Amino acid sequence: MRRFWADVTEPILRSKDFSRVVEIGSQSGESTLRLLELCAEIGAHAHIIDPVPPKNQEALEPLLAGHGTLHIARSLDVLGEVPVADAYLIDGDHNYYTVRNELFTIARRVEETNSALPLILMHDVGWPYGRRDQYYTPESVPEEERRPF
């Protein structure tokens, strides 16, 4: 999502009164750093979810201390426990099973807590990801749910 930060993501997040944001997928941590800097500026909190620590985790630590929580876990393992957010940035595991269940989990949590519908920004939904799945760990997806990849 880093390529869209300045033109899309940041302006949208600045246009609303967001207090909590969930980022699914941090990989290099570039977008995560920008998100945490924005949270520090506007007084928000970010929950960062990724099974692998971001490459720049050391640089993130000071911002995480006051404005973020890093969850080193698969999204489907912790998303149901994370407080409902005003916005979700989804760029994690690029397969139908995982994304569908992330969206179902968000919807269930919104309903359970009687929260307002959140903003959801998704990355990599067009070609080629819209035509075939990608699995970082295929064994984490039930075999009957896996597609050719």
C-alpha cells in the first residue's frame, strides 16, 4: 500500500475523525511507519497485524510505544480479538479464503459491538490477485479452500 499512501490512504485517513486503525500486512513496514506517524499526529491508535515482524521494527518501536500495537500473528488468529476500528487497511495474505474471512470477522465484530461501519481499503484485488490466489503458507488454509496458485 505504500505507493498509495500520499495520494489515497493518508488523505482519506485525514478526512475523517479516526481513532483506531487496523493494518493487516506490514511486510517492509514502510506504510506502517507512515501510519504510526499519522496516528501520533492525530492522536489515534493502530493495530498492526502480520505473522512476520516488519523489516523496520526497530524504527517503529518508539511510535508503537504510544500509538500502536504490533500483533505478530496471522490476521485470522487475532482479528476477532482486536478492538473494532474506524478503518482497516487490508494487504495481507492474498487469497480468497483469508480475505473473505477477514471481512466476515470485521463484519461480525461490528455487529457484535453495534459499531459504525468502518472504512475498508484493500490492496491487490485486481489482476493477477483477482484471478488466482497467493499463499504465504498454504498449509494455513484448509485444503478444500485452496485454489491453484
